[in-house]
Amino acid sequence: MPKNAPETPSLIGAEYEVEVGPVAHGGHCIARTEEGRVLFVRHALPGERVVARVTEGDETSRFLRADAVTVLDAAKDRIPAPCPYAGPGRCGGCDWQHAKPGAQRRLKGEVIAEQLRRLAGLTPEEAGWDGTVVPAEGDKLPAGEVPQWRTRVQYAVDATGRAGLRRHRSHEVEPIDHCMIAAEGVSELGVEKREWPGMASVEAIAATGSQDRQVILTPRPGARLPLVELDKPVSVLRVEEKDGGVHRVHGRPFVRERADDRTYRVGNGGFWQVHPKAADTLVRAVMQGLLPRKGDTALDLYCGVGLFAGALADRVGDKGAVLGIESGKRAVEDARHNLQGFDRVRIEQGKVDQVLPRTGITDVDLIVLDPPRAGAGKQVVRHLAALGARRIAYVACDPAALARDLAYFHEAGYKSRTLRAFDLFPMTHHVECVAILEPTAKGS
């Protein structure tokens, strides 16, 4: 921009009275001003009339972000937010505290359907989906009650040393006394009751397969670790300023999780499903979809600490074989430890798109892939389709990435035969899906 060019007028703080339209991916709804400006409105529900206050955008923005600060006509699915920290300008951890639980699942279903249509050109029926989003066991609660499901909570720490959660799309910290969606094992540590001078963040982990509890401290530059005294026995790890690595201070450097009747070691705050029922729910959905047979060969891609590889190994037996690929060094170490009892399981470290071609594998019976939020991408999908698997299970935490990859699979000769959606992140906009794909040539 030239030095003397006038600044574009900001619209932050401007208010518009609008009719709220459909839900969109990301925890907001779409509305338009009388002038035709597009607003992405949080804290609203479809069909409502609200006063929306702009939180991001200027005169040149393609769309504006806004909060519903006054509800003029409420939807029948609206309830008072159970959490005192939810609402405009407050904690950004939840998106739908103001909606009944059943309505939250319907909204998530609408988002999945819209992403399938827009990015994959599929109707729910064509994707093999009945349109429902299923709650996890024990989560079907009355309106106003909140499931305590989050077994891993990363608290941000403000300048005074108080723990809290970040506001939506902001580095600002909302200090809290209690997170309603935190699992009991996290809440009982009492992180919010302590002061954390010099810390940037405190992550609390409560394993569901054991009594293991862990906190991971990220100090601000040059700060020393505080003495950690919490309400329950806990291991302490720290994130190193120099390399970003996670190192043990005292206690175990891992927690023990349990799924599919097997114990998994998860070290240094590595990835594990956050909802206590998620791992078993997803393993069950994947195995029911794949129907592994004795002697099958299988791939587990983006395998983490080996959750699906272990389930596959149990089912393909001594004459079958499983290859897992994972990029994280510590996760690979954990996966090899967790699956050391299986002679015909191999875990390779590296990116899937780089390691898979080097393996020399030209055909397999079954594939599981659980890619990161961005999805697998066209190159990986094409490689997988060329292996001729009988069935492929795609586990997705983002419906947009799933829809894009389903389109790539369709181009490469695979079709989604069944799709299931699970509400493993209540109160947020996130949703988990499992798609089972088969070659289109078979009875398409």
C-alpha cells in the first residue's frame, strides 16, 4: 500500500439487524445485511432474527464475522447457555452452548450434507449416509446438561498467571474457574484454582484407560517452571523453548489408554482421541465396515500410536500382515511398543506420500486412513486406489476434507458405500465421520 494511501475503514463494532440463514462449516450461521454483505454469525441459530455486531472485517472484506449480541426472535431450539463463560466475546472453546443437544447434532448433519454436496457432488444417499449424527454412549442428556467429555484440555495462561481458555479467533485469555466439558479426571486436578506464573500454557490430560494424569507446561521465554502441586498425583512434562520438544520433569512420560481390549502407551502428550468413548466407537465402526478376514494384508495410514493397526492385527491373525505409517517420531516409538506382540505388524516413520511408494507394496486387502484435518489429498488417494483394496475405511475429523477426498476417490474408482457420523465433540462444531469405500466396479 502506498505510504499516503487512505486506510480502509474498519467495520468492527458495526451492528446489523439480520435474518439468520443456514448453518455453515465452522460453528456459525450465514446472514446477509440489507446491502447484501455476507455475515458469518456466531451465537445464532437458523431462522432467528438478531442484532449482529461485527468482530472482523472492513469495507473491502469478502465477508464479515460477527456475534449475535441481541436475539430479537429466538429459534425453538435455543436454550440459555449452561456455561457462564459462553457467549459473544467470551471463551471460544464451544460453538453451540446455546442450542439443544439434538439441535446441535442436526446442525452438524446439515454441515456434513452441505460439504458432501458442494465438494463431492454427493447426496447423503449417494454417500451411503442416513443423515444422522449419533451421540456417544452416555452423552444423550437433557437440554441444559453438558457431557463431561474432554479428557485433554489446553489452558492458556494470562499475564497474571491465571489459567483460562482463548477467546474465539483471539490470543486473549478468558480466565475460568471450571470448564464444563472437561472430563472429571481433568477437573479434579484443579488447574484453574492454581496460579501459573511464567507459563504460556498448561495442558491437562486424564487417561481413560488408567488413572494416569499428566500436565504439560509451556513456559514463556526465560521463565522457570513453578512447583506443581495439584489435587491428584500427576506426571509433569515441559515443552522446551529451543526445539519445541516435550521432556519429562517427573513421573511417567506417557499415559496409558485403553481401547478394543488393548492398552496403548501414549507418550509426551501425543495424539489420542479426546472423548473417552471415541477410540472404541471408531474402532467398532471401522471394523464393522471393513470386516477383516484371517490372512488379510492391511495398511493403517497416519496410524498414530497404533490404534487401528492393533485392531486389524487382532483380526487378520498370524497369516495376515499390517503396515502402519506415521510421521511423528514419538508416536512411532509408542506404536512399536504397543504392537510388539504381533510378529506381522510393521510400523514405518515418515509422511505417507513419501513412505508408501518406497515400500514397494502393489496390492493390499484393506486400508484404514485417519489423516490430519487437511485430509489425505489427491496424490495419496490415487496411490491408495491403485492398490486395489477390497475395502477402505476413511476416518475424518473434518467433513470438508472428507468430501474433497471422497471426490478424489470417486475419480480413482472408489465409492462411499456407507458413511456414519458421530458427535464426539459435543457443544463444538466438530464431528467425526467414518466412510467405508469399495471399488465402483463391484455392483456399482
